[in-house]
Amino acid sequence: GSGYTQILINGEPAPSGFLLEQINPAQVERIEIQKAATADQSTQAVAGSINIVLKTVAKKRQASVKLGVAYSTGRPTANVSALYSERAGDLSYSLPVSAYEYDSSAEMKVSRYVAGSLGTV
């Protein structure tokens, strides 16, 4: 990024055009935050750095599924995420999948109310 905080992925600078939204939370092992720059960092880390450490691919096949429930807009909503990792010779891969229930009618009610209060339809 062009800001003052450097974003790192596994200790390496994120590629140009990288967006945090490209990382599935199921792939993240931990996030390390350094508040101040050190002498060995680039000038992009003036305000510190964020290092996103991704989970390593297992030496054998792994699969996990997580289910969740939240209470939003007066009713429960569900979410599910799954992660499948495998190694085949020199090739290793991870396949993260996430899905969630979203109540768009609640957002529409808010949007209409806000638009109405501004005097527009």
C-alpha cells in the first residue's frame, strides 16, 4: 500500500495491488503487529507493520469445518467455513470456503429510512 503502515505476508512485503479481502480468515494462523519501525524495515513501515502469518500446509491431508451462529437484525444468522489442505509430492494447496447468511431486507429498511430522512426517495 501507499500508506505508512507496511503489510507483510509471512514476513515478506505484500505484492502491489494486494487487498486484505483476498485472504480467507481460515488461512490465517496469527497476526503480528509492530507499532514502530526498526532500522531493518523499509520506509513504508514508518507507522509500524502488520505481518499476517498464514497457516502452513500440512504434510498430510487435513480438513476442518467450523459452524457459527450470530444474532443480528432480531433473528439468528448462520455461517460456515471449511478448509481442506493436502500435499501431493512437491505441490501443496489449501482450499478455503466460507458462506454466511445475510438478511438484505434489514439493510433495505435502513437505507429507505435514511433516504427518507434526507428528503429523497
